[in-house]
Amino acid sequence: MAEEKKQNQAQEVKTEAKPEQKDDKLKSVSAKRIRKKNSSFKKNVKKDEFEQRILDLARVTRVMAGGKRMRFRACVAIGDKKGQVGVAMGKGADVSIAVQKAVNRARKALICVPIINDTIPHAVKQKFGASVVLFKPGKDGRGVIAGGIVRVILELAGIKNITCKIIGTNNKVTNAKCTIKALESLKRIEIKEDKNKKINVEEKKEKKDDKKDDKKVEKKSNLAKVKNEDKKSKTIKKVVKKEEK
């Protein structure tokens, strides 16, 4: 009887241990799968190409029936320094929420700026509200000569040589909107080659080819003359030797 009890107890211990082992295996398998998913997700995530800058941050209030409601307003500019730039505003109960809203709106309102030799293609003067902005293209090495909000937006757009002047108000938001309108109004200039220039280039190429051909012909004729002279001299020498004999 005692031996039977011992055997039954050992069987119960084994049966109790089995489910625990299964749970451990399932946990380890699930952990491995989660790790694989996270690693693949990290590989697929691309780095953000756009750089963002906060242009203006203000606390605004709204008078309600129960009192004043406080919120934050953020004006943000984003750009990739390759010709794309955008400006937008966002409001939220917290600064981070307001900035995130502004960034999302700026992504939807991106504009493409035409850049030729690290500068704008032509001068432009733009008015928006009380703000007036004047842009002029700059030479290589001139740098970005601008102040305040305009400088930040131009750097995010990727313009390296330009001269600017803010003529109107000093309000940051209106100046930012005015600069975006000015950059949006720039026209794309395509550099076209004249037909006359193309014809002249082709004529020059033809003349060079003709000269090369003439030189080759002259060389061949000179070689033929030298060979003929050598033959004549040899024949004369043979005749003289025969006469001497």
C-alpha cells in the first residue's frame, strides 16, 4: 500500500509540472515573435527628412461663460533644405500638442521653391496684410542676408545666397505667411540654348574634322614622296655600279 501511494504522488507531481513547462515554452516563443516584429518594424521606419523650427509660441485665452479658457498657439516651419518648405499654426491645451498639430498641418501645406545656383531665379516683392517683404538673388558666397523669421524659413528651404528686407510690420506670423507667399510666387526659369550657338558649335566640330583629314592626307602624300625618292636613288646606284663594272 505504501509503495502504491508513493507512485501515485510521483505521477501527480509529474502531471503538475507539465503545464508549467508548457506555459514557459509558450512565453519564450511569444517573446521571440515580439522581438522579431519589433526588429522588422525598426528596419522599415525611415528617418524624418524634414527639420522643424518653432517660429512663435504664445498663450491665448478665450472668455467663456464660466471664465477664461487658456490654450497655447504655436507657429512652426518645416523644411528639407532641398527646396521644400511649409509653415502652419496649431493650438492645444499643452505646448507639445500645439506643436504636433502645427507640424502635421505644415506637412500638408508644403511648397516647392525653385532654386538655381543656391539662390532664387529673380527678385520678388510681396505684400500680405501689413507685412511687405523684398527678396533679391545673391552671388556665390554672399550668404543669407535676412533677419528674424525670414532667415529661418529660407534656411529650411535650402537657399544659401540671398538678400532680403522686411519693410512692413514686425509680427512674426504675418511675416512668415508673407515669405511663404513670396517663395510661392517665384517662377521657374529654364535655361534654353540658342539655335545659333548650336549651329556654330557644329560648324566648329566639322572644321576640326576637316583639318584632321587634311593632315592625314598630307602625311600620306609625304610618305609616298619619300618612298618614291628612295626607289629612284636605289635605281641610280644600281646603274652606276653596272657602268663601273
